[in-house]
Amino acid sequence: MTSDPATEKPGNPAKKWIIATVVLLVAVVGVGAWALSLQSDVDDKDAQIAAQEQELAQQQGAADQVEEAAAGLAEDAQQAFSDLGAQLDQAQTDAAATQEETQAAIDDAEQAAADAKARADSAEDEVAEADARADEATAQAEAVGACARGYLSAIASAFDAASISQGVDQAKSDIEALNASCLEKLGS
């Protein structure tokens, strides 16, 4: 049976709205899946940060031990200086040999103290760097979340428009505006 062109409706707006609604529903589901993927990435970064913080805590413990060893070394060095002073008084007759031994002992003690200080300073720098990385990861996660909320809001605004054409145009415009600031964040 053929249809009569005179009885067909030129455009069925209800059918267009149904198609648009289905398309937007698919887009919302896609964005939701993408948001879950982003959340998974954030969770992975949180796990990495937690592992780094644990490693830093261990390193801080090692740095504390180095500081304690350096303090003990300083006390030992003072005692060694005191002992060396007593030995110098006793061994002035053998001044040349004793002076070389004393200088070597002083140099060794000073070098050990400098090495311990360098290790302690290095451990503090690593803690500061890890804190900065953790802050950076948190800021990136917040930026990605803000972009995702912006995209969802742009898509949702299409349903509030007077017509599907206006809604799609408005959503497209909103998404293009978001792309300028969000694409770089989402690509990282």
C-alpha cells in the first residue's frame, strides 16, 4: 500500500525530540563513563601519592637517623678534638708526625660531619618535592572534575532551550568555550 503524499505530515516534531533525547542520553552516558574513567585515574594518582608519602616517611626516618648520627658524630668529633689536644700536649717532641696525624683526624671528622649534613639536607629537599607533586596532582584532579561538570552542564542546558535547534546550538557553543580551557587539562 502506498502512502498518499497529501496525508503525510511534513515534519514530526515529537519524533525529532525523541531522536534528540536519545542522542543526548547516549552523550550523557558517554560523558558519565568518561567521568568514571577520570575518577579511576584520580584514584590511581592518589594511590601513587600515598606510596610516595610512605616512601618519604621512610626517607624522613632515615634522615632523622642521619641527623642523630651527625649529632653523635659532632659529639664524637668534639671528644676527638679534646683527645687530640691532650695528645698534642704530650707529643710536642714528635711535632711533625703528630701534626700530620692530627690534621688527618681533623679532616676526617670535618668531612664526616659535612657528609652527614648533606644527607640530611637532601632528605628534606625530597620531602618538599613530594609535597609539591602531591599538591600538583590534587590541583589537576580538581581541574578535570570542574571541566567534567562544565561539559555535563552544557549538555543539560540543551534540554532547557525553547527548541532543539536552539538547545543544540547553545550546548555546542558552551562546549566550544569549555574546550579552550579544558582540552589541555584532559589530555594530561
